[in-house]
Amino acid sequence: MSGLSIPSDKNILIGMATADDAGVYKISDELALIQTVDFFTPIVDDPYDFGRIAAANALSDVYAMGGIPKTALNIVAFPINTIDGAILRAILAGGLDKLREAKTVLLGGHSIVDEEMKYGLAITGFVHPGKILANQGLMSGDCLILTKALGTGIISTATKGGLVTDQTMRLVTDLMATLNKYAAEIMADFPVSACTDITGFGLLGHLAEMIAGTGMGVVIDCQAVPVLPEALEFAGMGMVPAAAYKNRLFRQQMVEIDADFDPVLRDILFDPQTSGGLLIGCPEKVARSLLHQLLEEGVGDARIIGYVTDEKEERIYLK
């Protein structure tokens, strides 16, 4: 947005000046609104599943900021003249089911006729102004917890080549459609320093956003990072989305990788995710308790994957 004059006022608590997941606007001393929007083209063949994933993805930014989603607006682009309208109804049904699960109401939306199908939502959530979680705020010694396994972008790429079994596709689809609501509800009971969700920039890209300009560094225990086993196989075959290479090129100056580091794992760490998990930073003294609670409550992929250090050069070290 360089060169543009962006309207602003004193009630903007988080806006376009940072790389946060959503914007936050203060209504009163007790209430602030979180606003976010996301939409994309289909990433799975089943229209109902596409709707579920798109809705889970749009809701995720509110959860990442410590908020509760309350209202939604549909965003639809659809080639109604060439594709059966039943496909659109199935997409919307999938989105509605996720909104019901999130206890979020649909207020309306907007649709256009377009040759390329797209679907997503604009979400408004509530948060107390004193309880907002930004993506920056990590403290030295904090542990990092990731709540979903990586590799969905690589597996989606392999799907286009007809290499993915129905069983694997079902597993990945359900993972992408899983709300971050449950992990967010659990972390609300702990002193979290910062949080983001892992989406298009991959784990390392979003982690770079968390430490950029903070004077902090991060050490990642790569063997602790949860990864979908099939993603390792397909990445080894070269089924890596172009966006993973773009992510690596953009952040390569911030990431310290040994010459003998496994290139397959490197690609997975940069793999763009759709509706990925939360990346939670919290003090070491509560990290094990938070992880235990996540696992006990069904967030089965959750792992402590690294820790924060004082690092003026703001580097990510892969171990």
C-alpha cells in the first residue's frame, strides 16, 4: 500500500501498520471488534468440503487474536452460466455448517458471476481490548507451540498429479476444515505472549513476521515439528507448490540453515498452508501445562517446536 493515504482514527488498536492477522477497532473500554476477510479458489474437489475449509480458514484469524467470531458475510464468485447451481449450494452448506460449529451467524454477503469459482467470508469477532493477542510480543525464553501438522500445500499439489489416495485426502481435508476454536479456547486460560495462525507464508514465513523488528530470535527443533507423513513422501518427489519457493526466497536472510539440512524438511517448513494451526508463544513455565491441556482436549497434533532467544539480528535457527 506504499504511497496511499490510509484513513485512520484513535480507536484503531491494530491496523495496517503491522502484519497482524486481522484489524481491531475499539468500541468501548470493554469491547473491541476484530475484522478479517479471506477467500480463494477451490483446493479440493468436493464442493461441500471446499465450503467447510474456506469458512474454517476465514474464522481462524479471529481465534488467533484471542477473539470470538460473532458474524459473517459470504463472498462468492461463481460461473452460474456454466456450472450447476447445486455446486454453489453445496459450497454454501459447507460454510454454514462451520459457522454453526463456531456459533457465528451469517448476516448476508455478496456474489458476482465470474469464470473462476471463489468463496470465502468476512468475519467480525469480539475481544476485550486488554486481551488482544498480536502476532508480535514474544519474550525471550518463551516456548512455541504449533497445533496442526504441516504439509497441506504439498499434498494439495500432489493431488493435482493424481498421486494422493482417498484416505489421505480425507485426512487432509478434515485437518483443514478443523476449527482453531478449540485450541483458542484452551490457550485463553494461559498467559500467552503472542499468537498467529499458519497460512500462506508457511511456518517459517509467519514466524519471521512474529520476530521482525523485535530484537528476538527463534530456535526450532525440526524433529519436534508435526508433519503429515505423506507430505514428506511427496516433497521428496518434488511435489512442492511454487509459493513455498517464493516464501523461502522472501525470508531466506532470516533463516539459518546448515548446508546439510534436509531439503525436503526445509520445503515443508516453508509450505503454504490452508487453514493451518495456531502458533502460540507462551512462557516456558506454562508451556508443558498448555500442551498437556491441548492434547487432553483433542488437539492431537500439538507440539512444542522451539523457543525464543535474545537475538538482535532476528534470525530463525533450524536444529
